[in-house]
Amino acid sequence: MRKVLLVLGIAILCLPMLFVTWLLLASRWQKMDPSTAHAPLTLRQAVASVILQKTTYGKESLPTINRILRLDPQNADAWHRRCSVYAWDDNSTPNLTDCEAAVKFDNAPADYYNLGHIQETTGDPCTAEDNYTEAVSATSSNPDSDYLEAMGRAALLCNHLPASRAGFEAAITTQQKWLNQSDQDEDEVDDAKKDIIADQESLIVIYHRQHEDLLAGKTCTAAHPGWKACSCDIDTKGVASCTEAKSAK
């Protein structure tokens, strides 16, 4: 009886080691995926988690991300990474399904932003505005200027002027707060200043449409000191551009 108990005790003590060994082998060798796919979900999730820890972002990681999703179809991080690739890689075809899955399983601000970006680039700015607004709402305590600008741009394309105005005004406030911080990278500071001017140009369009010409003139002076007046408009993508006008309208 003692021998039986001893053998059982040793077996029980070895189980964690055996599990860790299997986990490492399953995550390293893709040939084990067919057998791993029949394992309980919790075990498949464990293997997927180990693989994910060694996975980078970017298009080159797609084969590994696809492998993770075969093992764990509800892996939120993997869907987020696939969504990011298809949203921002210029050589990839935008894929709404991936970003919709990312929002479903992850529900992170970045996923709403990525989904909105694909919707906007495929010609649906009004639906994109809704998702940009979700991203902004989720980061309301620490708003991201990229989210605010995107919301403002999509709202402007949809002629939702109050929402667009709020987005661009908040983006400028956020960027100016960032610029007031010390020890910022010089290139990033230059980019932020350019973004502020671009946002101001969008606001000039909005102010004119709302018949607030005085405010438009003040914004023109802030964006382009020395100009007599600004003549601004947006292109089909909602990007504003200004030229100097001879006199204010």
C-alpha cells in the first residue's frame, strides 16, 4: 500500500512538470496544433497565451496570430493585432470583420479607433464617427488627440458641426497641454505643432459654416500669423487646407 501511495504521490508531483513541458512543446511546435485543438479550451488558451508573448506587432506576425486564433478563436489580443495590421498597413486590404471581432472581444479604445479608421477609409465616415466617439468616451479622463481629431474629421464629413468643433477644439487643448510638458522630443514637438495648425484650419471651416466669422478670423491669425485672412476648405477625405485671402469675408 505504501508503494502505491508513493507512486501516486510522485505522479501527482510530476503532473505540473509534465503540463509545463507539454505547454512549451505545444507552443513551440506548430505540428502539435491538430492534437492541441482537441484539448479543453482552457488548455488551448494557455498555449495561445504563451505563443502571444513571443509575437510582435506588424504584418510579419500575421501567420502566428492566425495560428493563435485557430487555437483560441476568442483571443482578444490576437484580434486586436490582426485589426491593427489590416487598419494601418497600406499594402493590406482593410478588413472590417477583424476589427469588429476586436471590439467584441476586447472592447478597447484602440479597437474602436481602428474600426472607425477602416470605415472612414472605405467611405463610411458617419459610422466611423460613432466608433471614434466610443474611443474618445473611453479615454475621456485622458483623451488621445488622434482619437479627437479623427472624431472631428469624420463629423465634419457628415456635417455634424457641433461634434466636429468639439473634437478639434479638444484635440488642440490636449496637444497644447502636451507641449507645455518638459523634455519632449524635438521631432514630436514639430509634429504636434503641425497637428495644431491642421486642427485650427479645420476649425476655421467649421466656424465659417456656423457663421462665426470673428472667431474664424482669430483662429486664422493664431494658425498663420501675418496673414490678412484665411480661405479654407476641406477635401473629400475631410482634410482642411488654407490659403491666404486678400481680406476677411
